[in-house]
Amino acid sequence: MSILIHAFSERTFPEIVSGALELRKIIGGEVYAIVIGHNVEELAKKVAKLGVSRVYLVDQPEFSIFNPETYSKVILSIADEVNAKVLIVESDIRGKILSGILSGKLGCGAINDVIGFETRNGKMIYKRVIYAGRAIAEEEVSGDSIVLAIRPGAFKAAEEEGEAEIVKREIQVGELATIVEEFKPKEIAGEMRLEDAEVVVGAGRGIRKKEDLEMIKELARVLGGAWGLSRPLAADYGWAPIWIGISGISIKPKLYIAIGISGQPQHTSGIRDSKIIVAINKDPDAPIFQFADYGIIGDAYQVVPELIKRLKELKG
Ligand SMILES: Cc1cc2nc3c(=O)[nH]c(=O)nc-3n(C[C@H](O)[C@H](O)[C@H](O)COP(=O)(O)OP(=O)(O)OC[C@H]3O[C@@H](n4cnc5c(N)ncnc54)[C@H](O)[C@@H]3O)c2cc1C
């Protein structure tokens, strides 16, 4: 039984590969990757170093724009070639569209937002985030085949290991029912994407009022970074549409400053790839200090303004 994976970017491929390699430990077989796009040879070379058995490269101008119809045709064609029973895509909006099409064509089950799996009584149990991150469902699927959409950030990025062969394939897409003329990524007004930021300042329930986020944003600005929230502030108080953590987004900045965040596992699993973590918390026993490289025990309302002042002085 082999596993075929597809992801869209250099950022998400290592995490999706890592999920596939974990699954292989349980079900065995080979892990093949497929890189689709135009001028994506460099991406294929990087994926080849992630411990997969082989990389299929489909590099044609007609794939420069994501079209679920063409992309699913390519994936199904390669899946057929390698006899893949498990298809893995990334669980963003595009991957979820693909998982629906692929499972429909294959007549098998699909699970989106997968964050883990295990065997129980000889059965595979897949865990996925539901209710906007408020709960985790455990699901099983009958039949031999399955399509999984793995949540980026759910698995630690795969390390470089070996160098797989890259096999180029040319796929005739034939007549299409849908022509995608333009693909415009959503613009994020004036703010940096947390996933790409080298510095992230995160605020938690230690920040009492929405207006107080100004000091968090100011600290992020002074450090040239982005700001983010723990889930209660984002989802429960409605202060932002996204949050950092297992049911939100995973970040991997060079520096993460967690302010007034207790450090529950659901939050820390989204920051574990940060290089340096600094925690500011008034409770010396807050779990975040176990996770942080540097800790400041103190009141955020005193420490943060002082930090901003000192950083501004340093910058001159
Ligand atoms: C299925 C599921 C998924 C979840 N997914 C996520 C997720 O993706 N991301 C996420 O963040 N959470 C998630 N959660 C929630 C998570 O369990 C925690 O409840 C949440 O992370 C706690 O947020 P917090 O640290 O901001 O708040 P709290 O746990 O309330 O911590 C607040 C901290 O602020 C400190 N503090 C208070 N006042 C000050 C001050 N003046 N100065 C300095 N420190 C101060 C306190 O000592 C405390 O440590 C999830 C929960 C479930 C059940």
C-alpha cells in the first residue's frame, strides 16, 4: 500500500511529508510526493530531500493557476500509476476542495483537518479538529482507500534525509468544464502573515481589553514583526479571525514573545517550531515558562511598555 502526497508550497510540504512518514510507520509502504505547477522544479528538488521514496514533477504552464479539475486529474493519474491507497493533501481551502473531488472519484472516504492518527484495536483512528477548534473528533473510515487533508502545522516539519529521484510526467488535461483565469491570494490589509513572520508577538488572556492590544501591536511594530492571539481572545472574544495553536495556525518565527499566555498544549503545539520563545507572565508557575527559552515574571502592563521604550532607545 503506498501513500501519495500533494502540497502547494515549500512551507507546507515538509509538514505534510512528516505526517505521511508518521502514517507509513503504521501502515507501511512507500511515500511518493507530487509537485504540480509551472516552474516548480526547485520545489521538487527540495521535496526530494525530505525522506520520500520518489517525487513526481508535473511542470506545465497550464498548472500555473490552481484549478481543482486539472490538479485532481494529475493526482489521480499518478495515484493510479503508483497504486496509492492513501492520498494526502494539505488542509487549506484548496486542499479541501481537492480531497472532496478525489474521494468522490475514488469512491472512498475523506477526512479533512487531520491533526493525528493512531491504531486502536487494529483500526486506524484519525483525529481532526471540529467546531472551529473547540473539539477534536476521532474518526475511522471503512474500505482500503482514503483521502486525508492534513492540517499544516499539525506535524513537525520533516528533516532533510536522503535524495529521492525526481520523475517528470506530462499530463494531458483534455477538455475542461472549468477554466480558472486568475487566482488572487487574499490580501491581508497592512499586516504580515503570521506564518511568514520572523518575529511574532502573541497575546493571551493576560491582556484584559481589546484597546490594550495596542501595546502588543506597538511591540510587534518596533520589532518589525507580526502580532497574534491565543484562541480565547480571537475565537471567544472575537478580537481577530485567526489564532495561534493546534486549531488555528502554526508559526515558526525566529522569535516568539508570549504575553499573558498560560501555555496550554493547544497553544504551544502551534509555536513549537519557533527558534526562541520569550514568555512574559505574572504567574511564576505558568506552564509557558517550561516551554520558553527566556522568561520574564511580571505584569505585562508594566513590562511591555518598558520593553517598547528600551527597544526604541536602542534603535535610536
Ligand atoms: C479542542 C481545543 C482546541 C484548542 N485550540 C487552541 C488553539 O489553537 N490555540 C489556543 O491558544 N488555545 C486553544 N485552546 C484553548 C486552550 O486550551 C487554552 O484555554 C488557551 O490557550 C488559554 O489561553 P490563554 O493562555 O490566553 O489564557 P489563560 O489560560 O487564561 O492564561 C492567561 C495567562 O495570563 C497570565 N496573566 C494574567 N494577567 C497577566 C498580566 N497582567 N501580566 C502577565 N500575565 C498575566 C496568567 O497568569 C495566565 O497564565 C483549545 C482548546 C480546545 C479544547
